[in-house]
Amino acid sequence: MRSRLLPLLIILMAGVLLALGFPLAVSVAAARQQAVVVDRIDDAARVAALAQFVTEGRDSTAERRSVLEAELTRYHEVYGIKAGVFYRDNDAMARAPENWSVPRAGEGRKSFQQALLGRRSDNPRQVWPWQDGRLIVDSPVVRDGDVVAVVVTDSPTGRMRSRILEDWVYIAVGEAAAMLVAVGAAIRLTGWVLRPVRVLDAATHDIATGRMKSRVAAAGGPPELRRLVGAFNEMADNVEDVLEQQRAFVADASHQLRNPLAALLLRIELLALELPEGNEEIASVRTEGKRLAQVLDDLLDLALAEHTAADLRLTDIGEVAAERVAAWRVVAEEKGVRLTEHRAAVTAWADPIALSSALDAVIDNALKFTPPGEEVTVAVARDGAASTIVIDDGGPGLTDDEIDRIGDRFWRSNRHQNIKGSGLGLSITRALLTAGGGSITYGHSEPHGLRVVLSVPRSSPTG
């Protein structure tokens, strides 16, 4: 969840910073240019004041014109800004440099024409750092209420563009620093918010896999999640109580039924002595009685498996598998089934007794459904963080829908109802493995048959 929430927060924060940064950058650039424009307007106004002292028309005294020309020349030499005073017909009253003239087209021409109408050029087009543009600012020279000439200034923008770029670098650095702070805050925030969720998810997985003692410590996180943690712990307590009552009921009921059933089977045997040998009804009753006794024994085993804590220790899985294969080989030979073993030196944390019981149930099931002449294989291997025992049989196998139901209590395939069994063996196996942090999965074996995989962790669940 954090990998999905954190990028979303970072994208939102980046969008907010960019939404603030772009207008700020544009505003800074506009402010820099406006400062230059204001300076040029002041300069143009000062030159216009000097030009007013030049006598009317073009018959001004040479002395005053030379003063104006000297001022413009010094202005150009010091600041590198072209400046001139031009009459309405574009002739120059004074200018610097000497060969400079009024722009004939573009923004400069438009600004000149506006000045002839008595309006100053106070809002030139914005010049950006990547443009090699110039700023042209015009100011009218008014005498007796009429515009007799126009002061034109043509400024280079290199220095202004450099300052704008420098300001933008500062803004970018500030945005980057703010982004780093925001990312750090987002990491802390998501960790604080999602920590209870992660713990809750782990506890939920533990309970789903049979570790009913798992609980969540209500520490950290928003108040809503702390209340959720409390509700989860309360629910887990109730579920554990219900399951404990169910296990106690099953164990007590099975135990209480065994004595009457044993007495009933004894009376059936006594009754069989009074009837002709080979009586089919007595044989059927005896078979059903023994089947019911097996079901009660399996129910007791299941209740014990779900209730007893696993005695985990570092176990040689290959040795346990070899021992159980050797024990079942006699049964396999009697059925005409080849029982083979692929041993490997593999260790894992498991309860040896529980693992042996689980292997017995799976091998018994495999031999039960494998016809004579076929093979059952038991292979031990490593699989990442787990050690596995893979049992492949040569039976008819199951469909995908039937594989999904394997392990359900009392479930048996409709095709195998006539085969001896209670339908609880694999449920007991799953309970035994789950108590130690292991698992059991099912699949198809090639070319036919069922594959059962027992997995136990290679590292200590408590370490």
C-alpha cells in the first residue's frame, strides 16, 4: 500500500510546488523587466527635458544640440544603450551611435508611433532568458502641447536575462529543497499512517493460517486505525473463543461416543456368534461400526492437532521423509505400487512428530488411490525460504474444482466414495503443518495423478 500511496502524495506535492513555482518565475521575470523599463522611462524623460531646450523646429542653436548629442554619446558609451531624439519625419535631432535610426518595422516602430500620439512605452513585450531580444522604450517630447519629437532608447537585455535566469535558479533550488522536505514528510506520514495497517495485515494472515494467538498492539497511527486495531483484537478473541468451544465440543463428543460405540461393537460380535457364519448383514454392520470408530478417532486427532502448539526444532527433513517412506514401503509392495524416494540434505524448522503424521496421511492417501503397477514418489528439496516434500502419485487425479475442495472436512470426491476413509486425513495434515508455520498445497501430477506439496519454513518463525 505504501508503494501506491507514497507516489501519489509525491505527485500531488510536486504539482502544488510547480503550480506555485511557475507563476512565481513569471512574476520575477516581469518584475526584473519592469525595473529596467522604469529606468529607461526615467532616462527618456530626462533626455526629453533636455530636448525641449532645443529651439523650435530644426533651427536650434548648435550649442544646445551639441550638448544633447554629447549627453547621448556619454549615455551610450557608459551603459551601452542606444538613444536618440527623432522628429516626426524620422530625422534625428541627436543620436548615439551616429549611424542609428528609428526602427522601420516591428515593436520598435509601433512604440515610436504610439509616442507620436503622446503615449509612453511602458509595457514592452516580455523578454525571456532564452531570447536574444532588446527593450525599446519611447517617450514623447512635448512643446506647447504638441509632440514635436520622440526620445527612443534601445537597451540590450543580456544582463537582465542573466539576472532572471539567476532568480530562476534560486527558485528551482528552493522548489527542490521544498520537494525534499515534502518527500521526507510524506515518508514519515505514510509510515505513521500505514504502520498499524501493516501490523494488522500480518496478524490477519496469521489468523487466516491458523495462528489464532496473533494480536495487534494498539500503538501509533491515526485514532481511527487504533480503534480498528482494538476492534480487530476483540474480534480475534471472540473467534478464538468460538473455535475453542467448537474444538472442545468435538473432542468431548468424540470421546463420549467412543465408549458406547465400543460396547455396541462388542455386542455385534457376540450377536455374530449366534448367527450363521458369513451373514452379510452382520458383516455390513461390523464394517459400518468400524468406520464410525475411525471417524471418531480422526475427529479426536483433528481437535488435538488444532489445539496443541507445535514443538518446533531444527529438523532434517530428508531423514524424516526417508523414515516414513521406509515404514510405508511394505504396504506399497502389498498393493503392487512402487514407492520411491528422492532424498536431499535439507533442514527446516518443524515439529518432527507433526511432520511425520502429516507425511503418513499424505502417503496413505497416495497409496490408497494409486493402482497396482503405478508409482508414488516422495522428493525433498529447497524452495527459497522453505523446504518442501513433494508427493506425486499415479492415481486418476482430480479436476480443478475438486482440487479447490481438498482439505475440507469430510469432503471426498464422488468418484471415490467407495474407497475406505473418513475425509478428515488431509484436514488433520493441514492443521498439523499450519501450527508450525507450514502449509500444504495441491496440484496436477504429470502425466496423471495428484501432486501434494508440504512446505515448512527454513528459518525459525520466532527468530
